[in-house]
Amino acid sequence: MMGARTLVDMLFFEQLKKDVGNFKQKLETLEKEGIVSPKNREVLDAALDAGSAAAHRGHEAGEYEIRAVMDIVENMLQSVYVLPKMAKNLRELTPPRKPKKSGS
């Protein structure tokens, strides 16, 4: 849980190129920069809070919680690093529409 939290923090720093404060401020900045959507910000906040509970409140997460956090972090990494490249490649491979004939 703490490792997942650290991984998200590393992504914050890599994307923002600076430290902008606590996790809440970082999430808000990522949203303002268009890196994450408002819904993704809420999801990431839940995962970060679970990591904080493990790091600072002695919470021992169960299997469901660990899997949920890992799924959220994996989704975030995929949406930031993998999907944009896949979409770019897909656009390059997709033939353009043929222009409509005028006057028909």
C-alpha cells in the first residue's frame, strides 16, 4: 500500500516537474493540467488515502483493499503512459475518411 502511494507520488513529480504540496494539492493540480479527469482524481484520492492509512495510521489492508489500490494505480499508469501512445499509433494506422462529394 505504501509502495503504491509512493509510485503515485513519483508520477506526480514526473508529470508536474515540481512539488506542489500535499497529495490533495497534487491531485487538484493534475486535474487542472488535464492529466487526470475529475472522476479519476476522486478514484486516485481513495487509493492515496488507503496508502496513507497504511503509512501513518497503522492500517493493515485486506486483500480486497490491496487489489483495489493496485488496480487504481495500474489504471492511472496505463492512462498516463500507455493509452496515449496506443491512440497515436491507432490514428496513424486508421485510413482517413473519404471526402464527401459536393452537390450530390
